[in-house]
Amino acid sequence: MMSVTIKDVDENVYKNFKAEAVRRGLKVSEAATEAFRFWASLKKPRRVRNWSRIKKASKDIDRLREKSESKWSGTEEIRKWRDRRK
């Protein structure tokens, strides 16, 4: 465990938080840890987009479409792959 100082917390929010912790038989630190864990679980990491790979893939798709004798659709191909995974 570590000691943490948090500045600029709304006074009413803190008082309500502390009162709820007491009602549940928790120390403020235990309730805060639980709140931090819950809040962090709601945040999903953002995907980093590699724009050079996206551009290359787009060019590859266009090249494959030009080679194709049929009406090849990248969108339809992706849908088939996704359906197979289900």
C-alpha cells in the first residue's frame, strides 16, 4: 500500500463518499481503492492506429480488386471472415 494525497476534491462529494464508506464498514482508503479499481475498469484502452499500415492495406485491396475477374468486394470478404469466427 502507499499513501496518496488528492487535492481539489469537492467537499460535499468527499463527505458523502466518507459517509457511505462508514455505512458499509469500510475505511475511506478501502472505499477509495474500490472506487479507483471500478473507475479504471470502465476505461478501455484506445487502439493505436498505424496509418501507414492502413494505407498499404487499402492499396493492396485496390490492387486485388483490379486483378479480380469477378466483382470482388473487400467489405463482403471481411463479413465472410467475421461470420466464420462466430
